[in-house]
Amino acid sequence: MPIDKIFKDDANEEKGERARMASFIGAMAVADLVKSTLGPKGMDKILQSTGRGHSVTVTNDGATILKSLHIDNPAAKVLVDISKVQDDEVGDGTTSVVVLAGELLREAEKLVTSKIHPMTIIAGYRMAAECAREALLKRVIDNKENAEKFRSDLMKIAMTTLCSKILSQDKEHFAEMAVDAVFRLKGSTNLEAIQIIKKPGGSLRDSFLDEGFILDKKIGIGQPKRIENAKILVANTAMDTDKVKIYGARVRVDSMSKVAEIEGAEKEKMKDKVKKILAHGINCFVNRQLIYNFPEELFADAGVLAIEHADFEGIERLGLVTGGEIASTFDNPESVKLGHCKLIEEIMIGEDKLIHFSGVAMGQACSIVLRGASHHVLDEAERSLHDALCVLSQTVNDSRVLLGGGWPEMVMAKEVDELARKTAGKKSHAIEAFSRALVAIPTTIADNAGLDSAELVAQLRAEHHNEGCNAGIDVISGAVGDMEERGIYEAFKVKQAVLLSATEAAEMILRVDEIITCAPRRREDRM
Amino acid sequence: MALAFDEFGRPFIILREQDQKTRLRGIDAQKANIAAGKAVARILRSSLGPKGMDKMLQGPDGDVTISNDGATILEQMDVDNQIAKLMVELSRSQDYEIGDGTTGVVVMAGALLEQAERQLDRGIHPIRIAEGYEMASRVAVEHLERIAQKFEFDVDNYEPLVQTCMTTLSSKIVNRCKRSLAEIAVKAVLAVADLERRDVNLDLIKVEGKVGGKLEDTELIYGILVDKDMSHPQMPKQIEDAHIAILTCPFEPPKPKTKHKVDIDTVEKFETLRKQEQQYFDEMVQKCKDVGATLVICQWGFDDEANHLLMHRNLPAVRWVGGVELELIAIATGGRIVPRFQELTPEKLGKAGMVREKSFGTTKERMLYIEHCANSKAVTIFIRGGNKMMIEETKRSIHDALCVARNLIRNNSIVYGGGAAEITCSLAVDAAADKYPGVEQYAIRAFAEALDSVPMALAENSGLQPIETLSAVKSQQIKENIPFYGIDCNDVGTNDMREQNVFETLIGKQQQILLATQVVKMILKIDDVISNSEY
């Protein structure tokens, strides 16, 4: 009696070797896809969206590339997921994590074909990952005590991160900018406080960090364009007709004259509100919501600068910068904290007018203005800068740093190799494979730069045999070099996250011996 | 298809649209059902035990789940066959009742079906097989009761509990840090357990997950974790000795349930209404302040104005907190949920030693920790992990561990795992079989065979020689008459489960045997399957 099918029509099931093969191939395909973007000489990808307008993105950021892929292979989805998490958690290393996971799976595939059980491989990988982490921990550099050195560490990290991106030409400039911006945050990881404004035109070199704050808004008509010693009230309140919030209230009138009266009362109410606001003794009023013409006129009359419709983050940032509180009621002028700044003026960047607040009381937030030839360049520049900012802000909290340029991988590989030699049993094969997967990262970096990877990695390995060696691949000169001298540094937190998430993902995919795919949900609208 | 004819030779219509239906009868029906049940069991078989593999499931919307938990796998599978659905039900009811052993129960049922098929081939009537199974299951359950051991634990000495939870966790992907997770689970259960009544309300344990960090960062919080932040960005991020007002009314003017209208027809009325509105907001905030609250947690949103007033009066607030969380907060802080501002009194405030907001990673995600609560009877397990699937799987694993700990508190009898319990039951059932005269004897022997299949699968998944290992363990059990020998899955070097500290709960094991037997009986009794053919 043949078994009737257990599953629904379109559902299918893949078992054992086939399932493992399907997930290996899927995961490796994804890893190979982003592999060529790794390292300072990595190439970019063009992504065209299928949505309206077929908008084009040019990027080198692993997370961005993977996010926009339409993937059907479940194992590949796991990799996309880890790259996304890496992006959220530390911001950088999104490509490395996928490449490492892909390499781990590639090695695992070889082991599986030579009849080693996946569980044995997992056990080996776990031991290896733990050992690799220990190895890194032993070699970390921590300059937290020495502020000057710490800053230079940060500069180096920023430069290392940026050199694989579009900004590599001006990496010093941008690294300086990113470090300054992050120092302003004073240890907070809230990157929202750093505003990035993109304005096409000029060249990337014209980008700058503004000490004050720039709001991409216009000043109301007839209001002063320049205010010195500004007192700012930051508000979130309705400046159109204030609705009556009591439920069920409605206006019922029986004659035209009454309508006029009510309207008058409404106006009076608004006037009152404006008066109350003015009573704070301010000369600048920034509102999150709309300001209607009538109150705007009132403000103009009083010589107060009124800015409407600042978005929510703008308001929050402004609150942070100027030290004012975000107000919604105005009955107690004496106890509301006002924001202060030395000068408000309208400035021109390219074609656009922006409002510039300078000489602010508390410098917790700042603005970075990016200039560039086209939108694509700017978008990519923003992503790159974001990566750098993320890494820096994480490093401020966890100040441990490592050398870069494939150095950490070689250090880990060496330790893991030693562990493999000491371990008895089948696990040692898996541990050895782990070290091979680690070496694949410097290999890829060299390959992408068009260098002779086999030669370089072999040299590197020999160098690393010496205790306390700082050798890594110097892509610029195309040889093995001292990474400390070249100033190539990476954050420990990023490397650790790469190592752990890649191992975890590889483990997860390895454990699978069966893939069950449900019938895709039918779309009604396609009918 | 059987047709009936009336006295004029015309066919009766017994089933509507008879020709469009397929029908299986008699032995064919049973064989088909057994085949379907076995197919489901076969899928799960490789997930059993500490070295079991995972399944990757792709849902109808393309979302991916990776799991090792029997109940989850079956639930996510798109099953169409009726009998297969019964098996899904079976694992679900084990999940509801016990929470653990969901894979084992299905594997057990599959083995029973397989044995039943053999007996059917011999020509034994399905009902006799079913009855034989029933008797055998009774023998097995009684035997388990006899060999079960009580083990003592109390709040200070919870090591045995941790050991049992570790057995459960060792088959999951989280086995890397099973020790710490097991401790977390046990501590959580002990924190909320009512040891007098031997009852545990698992609702009091909240399991939250957030992507990022690593599994080792998973922590137990003696308090509540809410995935919310302060309503106003400038409110303080940390409050010590918080007095919490828990409100289910919005910070908005009242909305009576009955229909009403407020007509405004004169300017004066407009004015008074405006005044009242302002006063209303003011009063609401004042009332909270008056009773001494230092934190307001509200189920609803507030108006911008109310928000600012709160901020202005230095009264931090959290809005849009879900109903369940609100209840947990109320339990933890010993506060009362207040539906109206008028009913706020100082006694109704909850107390917590520390409330703080914590942000994660590079995104703007924040969570609110409420700790050092007056009444620590509600705890949160906060899971971190590399990716979403990991978190989900960890949640399921923790759930299993929590259930096991709870079951132990309810009934502290244990049996030994690693297949030891199954093997000794198999021996007991086999011995008992000879006492029954009649055809049932064969069915009882078949039951004993079926029990062997669980340790067999364990050995198979661990890469051991299944038959060799099983027979070795079996003979060892008989020789030394000790029911603690099981399969050495982790390659520790001994198969004495007492030394390996591999325990399972007695009720879990009993339930597995009973449930599996019940379902198999049900399947065996079906002798006619009528289904709509393809349309």
C-alpha cells in the first residue's frame, strides 16, 4: 500500500543528504555573492529595485546588498538574517560575517562527504570558536586610560572601516568627522543624535561636520532671518485650529452672526495661545506640527522666528542640542526650560536654504553635511559613514581594539590549529576546517585586490609563527606588512560578533537534516 | 464501492455524490492509516535525543523556522492527511499537558503502529490488538511507578532540578549553554512557585527575546521587562524607588459609553469648554502626583499636552503597555490596576526598587526594566541570540525546560532517561505478556517491541550501532536487575544514567505512553475512510 501524500499539494519535503546539499549550496551562493565586496579593494554591486521607478542603488555594504535580495532558499535566508543582525548590533562587518559563515559551511560540506557526522562537526566548531575568541582576547589592545591614544585608535578604526567604502579617497577627512561626531555623543549609542544631511553638488571633500545644528527647514515669511542670542522654545503642539478634545462636542448655531462669533472665539483662543508662548520671552519657536498662517503672522508681528513641521527626530535632536524641553502646554512660562544658542541664521548649501543653529549650549548632537556628485554617491556615502559611526560608538563603550588586515583571522587560525593538534578524535578534523575557513578571509581580501593570495597568505602564516607578530596584508603596497605601523585597526566587538554569529549560523544550518516547504500562500490579486 | 439496491433493482444512494468520493474499507483502510502515521513519525525520528537533527521549515509566506521541537515541527508542517493530523494533535496535547517529550510521543506512536501492522498481517483483529496495547500500557505505567524515585529538593538545593532541565535542553540547539539556561529556568520557576500547594503558574514567567548579543548573555530578571520606552524623550531614564500608578484609562477627557452631545452655541460655552478641558488634563496629572506616584504606566496613549504636563511635573510615564504586561507589572509590583483617576489611592500604587531604560545596539531600540519589585512573584527571562531563528528556538527550549521544572515541583518522582525507562518497561511488559492467555498476548509482546524503538532511535541518532547497543544495555539491565542503564548518547563512557544525571519526569513518561497508546487505538479502530476525491 503506497503512502498517500501527507502534505498539501504544493508542499514538499527534502530529506537527508539532499536537504543538506540544498542548504549548503544556497548558503554558499549567498556568501559568494558578497565575497567580492570584501576588503579595501572590494567591488561594488548595482541593485535595481523591482518597484516603481526601478531605482538604482550602488553599494558595497553587505547588509544592504543582502537586504534587497529576493531569496527563496531557506538556508540563504539564515545568512541574510545574521548580516542584518550584525548591522543592527555593531553596524560593520556585515560582509565578513556572511563570508565566514559561507566558508564554514564549505568546509563542513567537505567533511560531510568524507563521512563525518554533522554533530561531530558542530562539536568541533564550537570548541574552535571558543578557542578563537580566547586567542583574540589575549591579544586585544585597550587604550581607554590614555585619552589621546584612544582617540588615535578611534581614528584608525574609522579609517580602516572607511577604506573599503566609496569614501576611501578622503578617508582621513571623514574619519576625523566621524570621530568628532561620536565624541560629542559622550558615550551614548544613540546615533539618531547625529544628523546626516545629503545635498547633491560639490565634491565629497566638501562635506563637513557642523558644530551646531542644521535644520532642513525654511523660515516663515516676514520673520527675521538672523537672530543672535536666541532663546528657543521647542514645542509639540497643534498650531492650527485647536480641536476641542472633549468627546461629543459639536458646534450648533442657528444664525450667521453666531458663526462669526464662534470663529472670533476660536481666533481669540489661538491668539491667547500665541500670547502665552510669547510670554516665555522667546525669539525662536520651533514646532513639530503645522503652524497655520494666522499664528505665523502673529509670530512675525512679534518678531519671533517660527519654524513649522520639524520632524520628530529633528525636534528631539534640537532639544538635545539646545537643552530645551519639548513643551506642549504653555501655562507656566517660568518653569519651562528654554533652549539657547548664540546665533540662528539661514545658510545656503548648494541651492537650498537651511537653518543653522550655532553656538549651542549642549553639544550632544551635531550635523554632518554630505556633498557629492549624485544621489547614488551620497546614499553610499551615508551608508559608509553610518557604518563608521556605528563602529565608533560601540568602541567608545568597549574600548578594546585589534589590528586589522587579516591579522585577527591569522591569530585565531594559529591558535585553532594548535588546538586541532591537541584534540583527539574526529573533532580535530572539524577544528582544522575551522582554521581553514578563518584563513579564507585574508585570502579573499588579497584576491579581491588582485594580489597573489596563495603567496601572501603563506607568508603571513610563516610570519605569524613568531610570537607577538603584527603582520597582516597591506593591500595598498600588495605585500605583508606590520599592521601596527600602517595604522590598520579594527574594533574587538565587531570581530567577536562576526566570529560568534557566523559560527552560530553555520551550526544552525548544519543541524538541519530535513527541509519542509509549505505550499506558498496563494495571492488573490494575481487571478 | 458497495452499492445497495431496492426491490426494483434501482441503486440506493447512501452517500451523497457517491462516485465522487473515494472510499477505503477494512484492512486496506487500516493499512493506509498506519502508513500515514508512520510517515509522520519517520520525519520526527531523526530529531530524537541529544544528537538529534533539526528540521528547517519554510512557511507559506517564505518565513523560515528551524526547530528540533516535535510539537513545533508538526504544527508548522502543512499536513493534509487526516491521520497525520491526528499525530499532530497527539504531539500538541503532550505539549499542553507536559510541555516536553513531544517528539518522543510521536516516535512511540509510530512504533506502535508499525508493530500493529505486523500483527494485522498475522490476521489478528485490530480490536484485539488495541486491547492488547491497552493492557500493555497499563503494565508499563505501573512499572514506571514502581521504579520511579522521589528526589528531594528545596529552594536552596535545586541542583536536581537543574540536572533534569539540562536533560531536556541537551537535545536542543542551545545545548552549548545548557547549564546556564537550565539554572535560569529553575530559578525562574522557583521564584514563582507556590511550594505549599505545589503549583506553578507559568503565566508569571515572561519570556522576552531580542536579537543581538550572544546566547550567553541570556539573563533572568527578577522583575518585568517591557518592550516600551518613556513617552517623552526627555523623561529620566532611571527611577529609583519607583511608586507606580498602573492605569487603564487614557490621559484624555472622559468618553462616556452612552451617547451624548455637547452643543456649543455661544461664545461663552466655547470658552468654558476650553477651560474645562485644560483643567481636566491638569487634574489628571495632579491626581497621579497627589497619591505619590513617581511613574505612570498606562494602557492607552496620551495626548501631547498630557505628555508634556507629565514631563513638566517630573512624572515619567510609559504608554501603550499591553494588557498582559500590565497585569504582570501589577503582580510584580504589588500594585492594583486602576481604571479611573478618581480611584487612585496611595495603597494602589505598585512599588519597584529600580526602573530603568536600556538601549541596545546601534538601532534606537529601548526596553524598560522594572526590577527589585515589592513582590518578586513575576520574573522575566530575557533571551539574546545571534539571529531571529535562534531566539525563537531558544524560547521554545526554555518553555520546555520551564515545563519540566514545573512538573517536578508538582510531582517529584523521576525516572531515568536515555531510553532507560523504555527499556525496563519493555522488559516488564514482555514478562507480563506470558501471563495473558489469548490473542492479546501477541499484541502485548508487540508493545514491548515498540517500546524498544525509542532507545533504538536514540542510539541511531547518536551514531551508535542500534541493535548491538540496545541488546547490550538490555542484557545489562536484566543481569544486574537495575533499571538505570540507558543509551550513552553523549559518549561519556558509562551507560548508568544515574551517573550521567539524565532524568525525566515520571508524569511526562507516563503521559507519553498513555497518549501514544490512545491515539494508536483510535487509528486501529477506523475501518472505513470516506474522503472527497480530488476536485
